[in-house]
Amino acid sequence: MRLTNEAMNARKMKLGMIAVAAALYVLSPLDAIPDVIVLIGWVDDIGAMLIGAASLLKMWRAAPEPVPALARPPRID
């Protein structure tokens, strides 16, 4: 399935927002499970980091395909 430029940009924007939200969650002092509870409290932070890293990896792999030379408009000299 080939995505249009608009769909590709929307997908990259969504993945980027997920990565930023994951980073903000990890840096935020508010957690779903407090970090005071050793090991169990770190699980949600590790999960957020994994989700953020996975979305960045997907965004990086979704590089745009090069435009073939035939699709470019002809040059007029």
C-alpha cells in the first residue's frame, strides 16, 4: 500500500506526538504507578520509553520514496 504525501505526513505527525508524549510522561513527576514503589514503579516508565522508541523507529523507517524522473514536469529551456 502506497500512502500519499498527506497521509504520510499525518502518520509521521501522529508518531512524533506519541514519542513526545512518552518523553513527557517519563520526565513528569506524576506517574500512573509512583516511582517510590521500587521496580514496579519503574515498569510504567520503561513501558512509556519503549512505546516512544518504537514510534520513533517507525517514523524513521517511513522515509519518503524518491520521486521517479518520469513523474517530474518537463523542463522548458
